[in-house]
Amino acid sequence: EAGVTQSPTHLIKTRGQQATLRCSPISGHTSVYWYQQALGLGLQFLLWYDEGEERNRGNFPPRFSGRQFPNYSSELNVNALELEDSALYLCASSLDRGRPGRTQYFGPGTRLTVL
Amino acid sequence: AQKITQTQPGMFVQEKEAVTLDCTYDTSDPSYGLFWYKQPSSGEMIFLIYQGSYDQQNATEGRYSLNFQKARKSANLVISASQLGDSAMYFCAMRVTSGGSYIPTFGRGTSLIVHP
């Protein structure tokens, strides 16, 4: 069974540009989560999508947005990039609606560098 | 608000010995799940073990066990017989369902280095 996949692996942008990151969940999983992991820090929750809808978001500005497609894959968009957006962006999927006990499985991440 | 605290930035252990990574949590919700993940230098988060708040017994998965002390709100990870491949960052995480909302919370992680 294929795991969570993310593309691209690396992304280099300049300040003010837009970045689009993509995630494909494990087959059958309906929930997708996005996290930001800045260097030396833990994971910060960004967004949670389930069944095509945004269910919750973390404490990030509106220029961080995304969507989930009918096949449950997801896209994270970061507009007006700032230097501090440089981080590893991790996507995770699970078969749940946020219930405790349902494990999230992570993809390999996209490393975004903003110059 | 939910919070996870990992007080050990770095830990060192000799190969084949056991090591305990500390995790304390804070939540007022009675229903929650606790997880441990391993993150090698490649960056991918690997699920290790899960403990539910209503589980009576400590979770075990191979060489990993979770020392769950509910009254103290601690969920320490014990790795027995450490291997060189265990060198990685380890994250404790909590999931709470509260009022229909849900935000997963991760600790800042502990870096484990296993010496030969």
C-alpha cells in the first residue's frame, strides 16, 4: 500500500511569491493535515481537511490556505511569501474525523526555502 | 488549551541499553490520545506508538513501550535495547476532541543519539 506522498520535495521561492504544495493521502483516508516545522522547532498545526471541507486551522495568517479535492488529495497555498515561511511542510492523512486514537501517517515533506 | 512538554532537548544512550524519553501533557478533556513519532534526519515522521486516555494498560509495540501515568499526566516513551538506527528526533503528540473542534498538538521534540 502506498504511503502519503508530497510534491515537490524541495521548493525555492523569493519573497513575495506564491508557493503551492501538494499531498496525496493513503488510499481510503479522508482526512489530510498540514503542518509547518521550522528549523529546530516542533510541528505547528496549519490546516485540517476532511471530506473536502476545512475543519480547523491553526494560528497562522490567512495567506496560508488550501483545499481538498474530491479524491481527498490536498493542496497548500502560501501567498506573499516571507523569509520566515522557510520550513519543512509535512502532510499527514488518517481515516477519521479528528477522533482520538486514529493515527496520522506522514509524508516525506516539502522543504520550502524563501530567499 | 492543550499542551505537550518535552523537557529533554537531547539524550545520549549506549547501544543495547534502554532509554526513557519524557513527555508531559496538559488537557482538561477526558478523552484524548497520546502518540509518539520518530523523525530521522530524512524528515519523515514515523508513527511509533499510541495510548488512549481510557486504556487500562500501557501500550507496547516491539521495543517501544509507553509508560502512561494518567494522574501525573505523563506519557514517557521507553526504548529497550537501543540500536544505532534509533538515533533521531522523537516527538510526543496529543489529540483531543473538544466541542467538535480538534487541534493536534506536538511537543518540541527530543534528539536521541545512540552510541556504539
